[in-house]
Amino acid sequence: MLTVDFIGLLLTVGLIGPRYPHCVLFAATINLISQIAVALFLQGDIHSIVAAGAFGGMEVSHVTGFKNAVLAISPLLANYIAGKAAGGMEFESTSNIINPFAMLKHPIAVINIRFCIASSLFTLLGILFS
């Protein structure tokens, strides 16, 4: 079952880049597609998917131990790779990388890196408090 959480998507757009909502949705799509692909590759049974941007997740059974860690890290790695592949991070100033309201020269790269960082923080918080 696929659940789309519009509040989570709006919060993600607000936290990561309100000036570039299309890039944030693209980064969220990369994150979700990579998570689904890895779950299918690891032969896990997907029960539910919550599409909520950086706050999203999925419920997968028959995945334990190391496979569970791979499933948690793979979407973060996909966003990191997409950000590095888009290029241009080295041409942005540090204040523009941190500021979500900044005008960016290469928004796809910066938004994907921001999404990777935000998603990793929320994943770690979810693991710590579960």
C-alpha cells in the first residue's frame, strides 16, 4: 500500500529548499525509488510505503541484520550519488549550501546533498527512538 503524506512533503520542501520545490520532489523520488529497488533486490516483501519526503519510509518483511542496514543506507547513498553526479557543489559557497532560501547555481546537486543529510538525520532519529 502506498501512502502519500502531503504534510511530510511540504515540511521537506520547507526544510530543504522552498525556492526549488521541483528539485526537492525529484530528490524524494530518487530516494523512494532506490529504496524500493533495493528492497526488491534483497527479496523483501514490501507491505507499505509512506512517501513523505525526508520523513518517509517503508515496512519490509524478510529482511534482517545486514540486509536491514543496507536497506536503510541505500536511499541516502542514492541521493549522495545523484548530488555528486549532478556536479557543481564546489562552485557553491558554504552559506548557500546551508541556507534553504539561497539562490543556487546548481540546485539539483545541492538539494540532493541536503536531502541526503536530512533523511539520514531522520533515519537515525527513527532508529534511536524505536
